[in-house]
Amino acid sequence: MEITEKLVYYVAELAHLRMDEAHVAQAAEDLSKMIGYVDKLQELDTDSVPPTSHANARANVFREDEERESMPREDALANAPQSKDGCYAVPRTVE
Amino acid sequence: MELFDLTALELGERIRAREIGVEEATRACLSRIEAQEGTLHAFITVTAEAALRRAREVQRGIDDGTYTHPLAGVPMAIKDLISTRGVETTCASRMLKGYVPTYDATVVRKLDAIGAVCLGKTNMDEFAMGSSTESSAFGVTRNPWDASRVPGGSSGGSAAAVAAREVFYALGSDTGGSIRQPASFCGVTGVKPTYGAVSRYGLIAYASSLDQIGPIAIDARDAAAVTRLLAGIDPLDATSVDAPPPAMPEGDDLSGLRVGVPRECFADGLNGEVRARVLAVGDALQALGATLVPVELPMLPYAIPAYYVLACAEASSNLSRYDGLRYGFHPEGIEDLHEYYLTARSEGFGAEVKRRILLGAFALSSGYYDAYYDKAQRVRTLIARDFARCFEQADVLLTPAAPTTAYPLGAHADDPISMYLGDIYTVSINLAGLPGMSLPCGFDGDGLPVGAQLIGPAFGESRLFAAAHAYQTHTDFHRRRPPEAGAAKGAKANGEL
């Protein structure tokens, strides 16, 4: 299938990656090559084949609903670029 | 026998017999690291001081009977995507430079509990996305057998460190071949355990339905000992499975073992010298009592396309957590949240990682999901069925680990897909969730190691170890090691004892 620059901008937006005029042509070419390659899958008729998401999927792995220790707050914040009052400090999202 | 001619278990035995001190072994490894790292760059972080402190602590524990495990006191290394409390864990990415985990991966806790001595964190392809360790943000690792060549990847640092005997074993991770292919390129023994055999808790995720942690070791017995240590169900990983640990291999009698040889794995695209060496493994196994059985894997040509769709889709989802706000790379002085995300992710990730995130986001996007992601999941089912049929006729399968030996640095720089094709024999094992193992089986005309792959049914690791150990009892390829790096190329072919 044809990969347009418009599609590349759209996918980059979904992935929160910056895309600009200087890079979009190359990205379209890269993506086009990779999709051209994986299009080989379309040769197979899989209508009656169920999908596999995990090789040995275990369903409903539960534990007892009991209190237990969690990561201390200072550990959780230890790698944060900015924290304030025991919370992550982030750019303003609401005016 | 010189210290560095020992395997990890042999060293462990001498340590427990008080013939070699833990600190002595640790210092010897640190000296080799110091001497070779200028050329090899197998490590991102060497924790020399902590390792020496740990060595003294473990020696006391051995002396007072706290540590009795066969690998107690043996120096080892950990791939830099496995979380180590208090030790920087980068994933070879600018995105995680400076990130210091506040908890240990389950496998690290297990290593600590038996008195392992970790010397540092090994280099890799960024976020484990690559087959050559060239996409590391911190520089390439070189192959100890020929410094102009790649060590393979993504666990290239772990494989190079073991091949160069900077450590006696190392942990790697394998999503599509990232333990087995570098083990093959570096002439060491690597194991990708069955999906669910080893806890992934604390393993920084690439593609969660495919990732497994496993050992890179000197021989099959070392690999078995490490796998036994790592394996087991973990309440912190809901995909881990309660299965008995694999057995330590003993003896060389392979009577009754049916070795399947998939026709498709010896067809076009396979280097002739690799083909000859791997087929010779089949002959050697037969001489030990095994029977060779022709089998078929007709879905093989679809494995790499299915893998890249699924692995990239999972990666695009897993790597969405890197927002620059809680840990890792963060831009300065940006007030707008969206702009902050874009800058953190665009400057933090390298080119190959972004390429795969874009493909994955595409495959999962509305309008393309059915044609790509869902389609690849259905093909995954067909690939698993191929293996199920093979294991009706055979107990293990024999294939090459990779179609070539180690290639020169930069060989695939302009064409990522040509590098992906090198994963042809390994990716389908991850898709089917099976155990796979790469073992050294000779050298090509340039003195570069060749690796054979053994594949087992789910939780059939014991069979792989038994076959590999029997083979290694009668060959010495796994005992060969390259001259100390900087120096010249390695041994020539003809390694049977």
C-alpha cells in the first residue's frame, strides 16, 4: 500500500513523535519499505484461523485481595526530573 | 589449568573447595575487563568497587555456609535492560541515561540469594531492538574473535563479555533471537527459555508476549545451571508458569532422541559453511544414538513479517510510558505538555526505536489493525501449529542459529530489513513461545564461530541441555576462546577432540 506523508504525520502524532518537513519523506520511505515487506502476510488465507496473542496465555491470574507494602513515595519520585509536595511536577495542563 | 579455561561451574567448584578465592576471581575478571574494554566495549557500566565489596561478602558467606550454590562467587554480568537496584539501567538509550532503578528484577534477587558476584551491566541494541549492538546510544560492542565485526545482538555485550572471559556467564534477553544470535556470533552457548519459564518482572519491556530472560554461558552445563536458578513462577509476573526446573545434563547417551531437521532451514539464503557445520552437528548427535528425522516448517517465510508487526505493535504500546515526567530523559524549559512529550520522546529515542514505534503505531491504528496486527496474530497461530506438527515426529529440532557468521560493523547500516532477515531461524521460536538454544559448532574459513540452534517443545529445556551437553562432551568448540582483545583473529576449523 502507498504510504503518504499525511499518513506518516498521523501515525507520528499517535506515537507522540515529532515529525517535520525535513524528516517526513525519509520516514515515509522507511515505513513504506517495512510495510511492503510485511505485506507478505496477505498471501495467507487466515479467515478460519484464530489469532494468538500469547504463546501460553494464562487467564485470570489472581491473588488474595490483601494489604501489602508498595513502593515508598520517595523511591517512586527518586528518578523524577521535578517533584513537589511528594508528587510529580508536570507542565500545566489546565489554565 | 588456567583460571580462564574453566567454565562457571568448574570455577564455582574450586571456589567452594577454597582453591580460588572469590575476590581473586573477581579481580582477575576486572583486570581482563580493564585490558579489553578499550577494544570490545562489552559493558555500559562496570561496578568494580561494588563487585569487590560483594566478593568479600560472598566469600564470608561461603565460609560460613550461607552460600552453597554451585555458582556462588562466580563473576557474572547483566544486560542493561534488567533492573538493578541502585545501579544505572539504561537500555542503551539516551531515554534512560541516568535512570537508577529503586527495585531489583526477580532474576537479580535470585542471583543475589545464591551469592552471585555481578561486575556490571552489558551493552545492547537500544531497547533490545537490533541484531548487532550497533544501535546502542553509547557506542558499538566489537566481536572478540574479530574486532572489525559485530558481536550480534541485541545481547551483544553479554555474548562478547562471556566470549572474552570478562565474566563467566551473563544474562541476556531474547525477543526474536537476541540471546541465540549473539551467542552464535561470539562462539558461546545461549538459551532462550520457554515463554513463562523465567519471570520478566524488572525486565524493561520491548515486546511483552515474546520477551524472555536467559543465560549466555560457556557451555550447556553452565547454561543449564543458570536456567535452573532463574526459572520459576513469580507472583509479580502473571505470565510466569509453575513448571519443574530443567534437569542438569549428564552423560552422552542420546539413544531414542529424535532430532527433527526442518528442510526449510537449510534452503536458500544460508551460508554454505554454516550449513556444513550445522549438518555436522546432526551427524554427531546421530553418532551418539539420536535419530535424524526430516520435518517441515512451511510457515518459515512468514515468521519475520509476523514478528515485526507484532513486536513493533507491542513496542509502540510498551514504549508509550516514556513521557519524560517520571524518569529518564527530560527536556528543559518547556511549558506546554504536548510539546514536552514530543521533545522528550523525539530526542530520547534513537532512529531504530522510532522506526519500530511508527510501524507499530501504524499496525495498531484504526483502519489498519485488521490487515496487519490481527493478521499477524493469526499467522502466529499457523507458525505455532507448524511446530506442534514437528514435535509429533521429533523431540528436538536442529537448525542454524543464524544464516551467516558475524558480519562487519556497518554492513547493514543503510538497509534495516536486510538485518531483520538474519533473524529468520530464531523469531518463530519466540512467536510459538518455545525454548531455543544456540551452541558453538565450529568456525568458518575466517576463524569466526558458527552456532547451531536446538529447539524444544514448551518446557522441553532438559532435552536441549542433554543433547547439547552430549555434543559438547565430544567437541571442544565451546572451550575455544579468542586471544585477549586487541589481538588477532581466532582459531580455525576442525575442533573435534
